Amino acid sequence: MEKEENIGKNTNNSDTSETEISNSQTEKLAEESNNNKKNEKIELSYEEKIVNLEDKLARTFAEMENQRRRFEKEKDDAFEYGGFTFAKEALNLIDNLARSKLILENDEKLKSTDALKKTLEHFDIINNDLISIFTKNNIVPIDCLNKKLDPNLHQAMMEIEDNQKEPGTIVQEIQKGFMIKDRLLRPSLVGVSKKNNEIDKKTKENNDNLDK
């Protein structure tokens, strides 16, 4: 009896093992089948691959063209404006000449003397030569007197009462501004006109009386 029972148990165990092996094989086959389906989905057709390659090539060529244009612009800027810093520093020569001239003109001992007159004439010649050299190199002074204040070209340093001019009109040039081609080298430092407050009040009062 015990032998029969053992034989029965062994038979059941072997059936269970065979079932487990069968299930494991089925799962593996199912997993392989799913992987094959995924690979089929992932795999692109030749036409799709060609389209993707063409798109990548087009993007690469576009990027190369953008870089070429950027390099060309940098090269042109270096050629056109390479002397920007040097030109800005060179303007100090004109500033120093103007200051020296002003000092000499205000010297009481030199006023109305032939020496002063000749010295100022030489200063003017040097100044004109410098302006001529700058102009040949596309560095030109900004014409600002009697023009409306333009923040892109001028920098207002003071207000000056002047009832003959419209408010905001440049009536004094403190320091000359310059352009290098189409780029601002430095702004003009200027004084602009403003109305006298007392006159403004009277004008407003007169206008108010007229309205009444």
C-alpha cells in the first residue's frame, strides 16, 4: 500500500513538473512573439528611412548655411568697424584741441594779441586736418545745433532758458559727437532750450482769460 501511494505521488509530481515546464515554454514563446511584433513596429520601411535621412540632411545644410552667414557678418563687421575702438580714442585729440583753444581764448594776458591769433589759426588748421582724415575713413561729426534732441544721437547735459526756440531744441554743443558709417561712435553732449517759467505762467494765464 505504501508503495502504491508513493508511486501515485511520484506520478502527480511529474505531471506538475511537466505542466510547469509547459507553462514556462508558453510564456517564453508569447514573450518572443511580443518582442517580434514590437521589432516589426519599430523597424522602418526603406522609404521612411530615406525621408528621415533627407530631413536630417536638410537640417544639417540649413545649420551650415546659418553658420556661414554668421561668419560672413562677423568678417564684414571686423572689416567695417575694426577700428572702432581706435577711432573712439583718437577723438581725444579733437577734444584736447578744443579745450586748449578755450583756455587760450580765456587767458586775459593773451587776449587781442597777435600770438594768440596765430596760435588759434594753427589750432583750427590741425582740427580741420583731423576732421578731414576722419571723414575719409567714414568717421563724420554729428550736426546737432538748432535740431531737436534725438536720444539716439544726443545726450542732454543741461537746460538753457531760450524763449525764441522750441523746448528741446539743441542750443549749445558741449562735446561734438561722431558717427562711424551707420553706427554711433559717441553721442553729442548738448544743452537744450526750455521756456522761462515766468513767461510760461503769463502765457497760460492769458490763454485762460481768453478762454473765459
